[in-house]
Amino acid sequence: MSKEYAKHIDIVMNDNKTSLNGLAHNEVLLRREQYGENILKERKQRTILDMILAQFKDVLTLVLIGAAIISIVVSGHLTDGIFIMIIVILNMVLSIIQEERASNALLVLKEMTGPSAKVIRNGETILIKALEVVPGDLVIIETGDYVPCDLRLVESINLEIQESALTGESLSVSKKSDLVLDTNTPLGDRVNMAYMSTIVTYGRGVGIAIATGMETAIGKIADLLNKVEPEPSPLEKRLNKLGKNLAFVALAVCAIIFAIGLIQGQEVIDIFMTSVSLAVAAIPEGLVAVVTVVLAVGMRRMVSKNAIMKELSAVETLGSTTVICTDKTGTLTLNKMVVRKVFDNSKELSVDGNGYELTGSISEHNHNVTTIGLISKHCNDSKIVDGECIGDPTEGSLIALASRIGIQDSYERVSELPFDSERKLMSTLHNVDGETVMYSKGAPDELLKKCSYYLEGGTMHEIDDSFVNRINNANNSFAKEAMRVLGFAFKSTKTLVEKDLVFVGLVGIIDPPRIETISAIEMCKEAGIRVVMITGDHKLTATAIGQNIGLLSKDDIALSGSELDDMSDEEFSDAVFKSNVFARVSPEHKVKIVKALKDNGEIAAMTGDGVNDAPALKQADIGIAMGITGTDVSKESSDMVLTDDNFNSIVDAVEEGRVIYSNIKKFIGFLLSCNIGEILIIFIAMLIGWGTPLLPVQILWINLITDSFPAFALGLEEKEDGIMRQQPRNPADPIIDKDMKITIIVQSIFLAFAVLISFRIGLSLENGTDLYIAETFAFVTLIIGELLRGYSARGNEMSLFKMRVFSNKFLNYAVLIGLLLLVSVVYISPLNSIFKTFPLYWKDLIIAMSLGLVPLVGGELAKTLKKN
């Protein structure tokens, strides 16, 4: 890499064949072709070959292959051995397809949450995906952005960057674009550079992209990061443990069955094949893969509801959420700000106009109003284009206010102090008609601390207690009307220091609550989820909004950040559980609130959009970043991104999380009841001397039909009525809880009972030494029973007869495919020869199929037992 930090800006621009107007479109296409995408290479993804080889690491698969070889070589059962191999291959194919689908779904979701970049091309500022940046691009970086590539800075305004990801240095580095450094300057001291994956913590800047992707400084060490293996999610760990426990039990039972067969004098090879086939069928070895696919599909479904989940494990946690801590602006409200009132230090004035339209008027013009208009226009980083705000909505409302006041002047900005959540202020320095003037805006109480004078009637006066009371009364009056209030001040100065300012007035900005917010909060209450509003607004504003949307009753109180600071740890913990509205809070308060909730066993979700919200998002069980107003840092620190910044989307996502977990329990219960039922069938039949009702190849075929399509279909089940009227699930609860155990036991017994009765009926019809008729009876009843059992499994609590029975089209398809395959192996030659099935007469078929209804009845009975 050439040492751009040791070169003058003009030389760097010349070397990269770019200018302050950025690259032309055709040049961008050429460079993208030459340099590729601006991404770091990740750990190598598993190929199809890797997935195939991984299948042969599974002990049960190897045992099954060995059993097939033994069947062919030792017993001479060529057809059985070949067909067992075919079933092994089909199982492998299904497993690979499931893994591939899950992987592809996650890649798509990752692209959706990828960082963006602001670049200048053809003289215009545009927003693109960070991966589309090419060397030579002119990149704009601002507070809260991730630096998208390595940059040689050409402009820096109070720019500070946190470079710990690259250098390990925890403190932010102040950047200076106009310096030319020595060629031996170490990485951490290159103050005229910005590096990929570092964080802009303050100010803004512009830089030339000098390296992208793996050619960046961070790209040089990317290979070290890629060697870290990802940890399985808590759900995957629990499922793996469940699978191992089931495997141990199943193998033990199969060993007992093998021993019983030997005692009864059965052929060793026959009983061995039966035991192995039963072990393979009984152990849901593909459980984790199916769960992964269902989670990935559910995450894709959340995208349509404006919620992007970044990790599979977060879906499980989301469904357990007990508290949602949410910001106000844009989340509970419309984030369509409009100034309705102005206080000019002596009286209230009304403002007319709609949204971000530049037309409208104010009820009176005077020197204070004009100054407020100048500050509104110039102490501002947003703009209005075609009636839409580009940037912060609050600042958009101020641009509209300036237009309604009639401000036409535009003054050059010399310097600035960007807004941050600790100061709660923003200040800019401008050349105004040969004089340098500082404009400031922000929280009235914080701004007043920086002011020594106030303007009234065109004259400056020293601030006294009477004036402070006057401003506080006006502030409270606006706040009680649910307005966000901003104060305005200025002074003539050559230095950007926020002190001895001249206070000129207040504006009241209304941001109406979203229509759907009230119903969403009511839904949360029914679901046992507490909603807590945490905002930087004035306490009275927060109280008014809280009462309007149903978070506060008239007797409830909101708490301010200063009140929290005065509390002991015990009082703070108690306050967090008594109040649903916190106002004038800092990022540190957010972290402390979340920690107090978690220490009390709550599962807390927290929203955020700024760089200073990152610690709270990390601290929360579920960090939720705003997709529209959120910074790159907040999105990177979160588990979920809202593409519409709407509180209702959080509730929808919680509901979807509950649905996904409920569906996982449905198909786990379905699989285990079927598998345990199959073990009971063989075990009981051999114990009472009936022989084996099912042949090994039949067991494997049944496993293939019922463990794949119906289980996956249950994972795509729509929500049950009342799922948001249930209390949140305790994440410490096991997947197989008491109710689920009842379901599995009852359904397994009914399945075994139905198949054994069917087998016995078949035995009564046998007139030879072969058991083809009886085995076919059992085979038909078991497949029908398991397929129909899927319909009962659709509802964990609700009776099938209270549901739309055939509303799950995926289950309908799975059952139809299963029935067609069943008919094929019973009635079509040579399949019936391979499976050793007997083409039953219609009346016998009806009997066998009718007994398949018994497990369905068992499933409904289990629901009744659980309720009692």
C-alpha cells in the first residue's frame, strides 16, 4: 500500500484520478470491475462437497451403510440392501437442501443489514451500500458512521474516530486532514487517515477511498478473524443435548429389542437390521437442520413485517421478551415533525403550515423571530427536497420554520460542534456580513446554562431568575401539550465556545403518536409485556405523550434523568419497576435501566439509533436499531433492525418470535411422538411374541416420509389465536416441558395401540408363513396415523376442530405426497416387491386407514389432559 498519509491531498487525488466532484458513473463501473466488491473475505463457506462429506461423519449413517452392505453380502438380500442405500442417499440430499436453504436465507438477511456509505459522484451526494465503494470515491463520514474503507481525509470538521478495532486504542483519535505526515508514522498516529471498520464518534469529514476490501488495513488481518469458529446458539446447544439424550435412550431400547430377538430365536441378521433401522428412525438426527431452516424462513417472514433479525438465536430470545424499552420519536410517534408554536422571550406565537412544506406563516415578525429563523436554517445539517426531509426530522421542521419566517439568506459555515446526547446541544460558526456569528440550538434547560444574556425588543439583557422562570414556564406550557421544545441562542465570536450566549426564544414541535401505537401497547399488556418509554424529551412532554398512548394513567408519574441520579441503587431498582416513562435520560441511564431489569430476571428489548446508544443495545437481551434514523454503529450493535422505525413492528416481531418457537415445539413434539411410537410398536410386539410388525426397509421409508415434509410444514404453521394473550415464556424452561411430555406420551401410546391392533387384524387374515398382509396393515396404519397426527400437532393448545383444518397448505401437500407414496409402494410393482407389501383389498385398506385416525384422537385427548 502506498503511503498516502505522507502525500499532499492534491497528489493523492491525482494518483487516484479523482476530484472534489467525485468519480463519473462510467469510471465507477470500470473500477468495480477492476477491484471487485468492498468486502472482507469471510470464513470459507461450506461447499456441497463439504456437506456431503459431513454426512459420512454421522455415526448412524455409517451404521446404516454398514447394515446395507451386510444385508447384501451376508444374507444375500440384494434388493433390501440397495434400497436402504437409496434411502440413505435421499436423507442426505434432504439434509443438504435444508442446510443450503438456511445458509442462503441468512446471507440475504446479512446483506439487508450491511452498512451504507455516503459518496460524492458527478458532484452529487448519494447513499450507496458500503460494498459498492470503489478506490477513488469521495466518501462523506459523520458521527455514528462506520468508515466503509481506508480514506485519505481531504476535509475534517471536529472529526474524531474510535480505532480500537484496528489499533486497540480505546480513546477516540482527533483527525486533521490538512497535515502531511512522515513516511515512518505508525498506524495509530496517522491523523489524516480514516480506516475501514473504525467508528466516527464525533464531527464529520470527507475522504478519498484509497483502499477497499482485503486491500485495507483491517483486510490484512481479516484472515486471523476468519479462523474463529462461530459458537452454536443456545437453542442449538439445547437441541444437540436433547438429540444426544434421545440417541442414548433409543440405542439402549434397540439393544434390548436385539437381545429379545436373539432370545426368541430370530435370525441374527434380521433382528440386527430391524434394530439398526429402528435406531435410525427413532433418533431425529436432522432436528437441528430443520430448526435452522424454520428459523431462517421465519426471519425472512419478519422482513415483510419490517423487522430484520441478524442472528438466529435472537429469534428465540425475542419470543421471551418481557419488557420493551423504546424511544419516543419516530418509534411511538410519526417522526413527522412540524413547528406549531414559537416563544420570543415575551409571548407565544402560532405557526401555520403542513409538514415539510415550505409555505406557511407565523403570527408575528420581530427581531427575535428573525434570529430564530436564521438559527433554524443555519444550525442544521438536514435539507428538504420535494417536500421530503433528508436528514433529521426535527431539523427538517426547523428548515420549514425558517422558510415560513421568510429567511432567504445563506451564510458560509466556518466550523461546528455537532449535537451529542450528553451536551444536548449543537452549535455552528458562520461568516455573516463580515462578522463571525455562532448559532446554537438544543434542550432549553441545557442551553440556558450556556447563556448570560437574552434578547427582547431588539435589546440584550442580562439573564436573571425572573427570566429563567419565564422560560421555564413557557417550556412547561409547550411540553404539557406534548410538544418537543428547543431553545435558540447566538453570539458574535471568533471561537466556537458554548458560553456567554444570547438566548432568543423557544419553539414547540409536535410529533403526533402513530395511530397503531395505542393498540400495539394494549396488545403488549395482554401478552404480559411491559412497555417502557425512554426519551431525551422534557419530562412534561414525555408525560403527556405517555398518557396519550396509554403508558401512564393520570396518577402515574414519569421520572427524569436528574431524579434517577439522586437515587440510591435500591431506590433506582425500585423506580425502574414502578415507572413506565423516563425523560431527559442519558445513554448511561439507558444502560443502567436495562441492567436493573435484567438483574431482576426480565428479558429486555431496547431500541436505539445513535452511536451513544450502542452500549445499551449491547446490554439488552435484544438490541433493536432504527433502520431509517439509526447510525451504522447502532445497527452493528443490535440484534434486530427496524426498517420503518415503528414500535408496532417490534410487537409484530415479538409475535413472530413466539410463533416460530411455538412451531419448533410443534414439530419436535410431532417427531418424538412418532419416533417413540415406532419404538413402542416393535418393543411391545416382540415382548408379547408377535414378531416384528415392520420390516427394516419399511421403517426407513416411514422415517423418510414423516420426518421431513410434515415436520417442515409444521414449522411454517401460521400463528394460533391467542398467542399474544399468553404470558412470556421463561427462556430457562426446557423445550420438552411437562405439557409436552404429556402430549408425547399420550400420542405415542395411541399410535402404538392403533398399529398393533392393525397388525393383529392382519395376522388373522394370514394363511401362509409370510407376514406380508399383517406387515402391510401395520405399515399403512402407521403412515396414515403419523400423517394425520400432523393436523393435530398444528395446535399446541387449540383443538383441531376450532381451527381451519386445511389452512396449512404445506401440510396438505406433505400429506398428499405421503398418501401417493403409500399407494405406490402398496399397489405398484415392483415397489411392493421391494417393500414386501401386499396389495390390500379395499375393505382391508379402509380398516387399516381408519385405525390411522386413532393417533389423531390421541392428540386431541392430550390437549384436554393438559388443560386439566
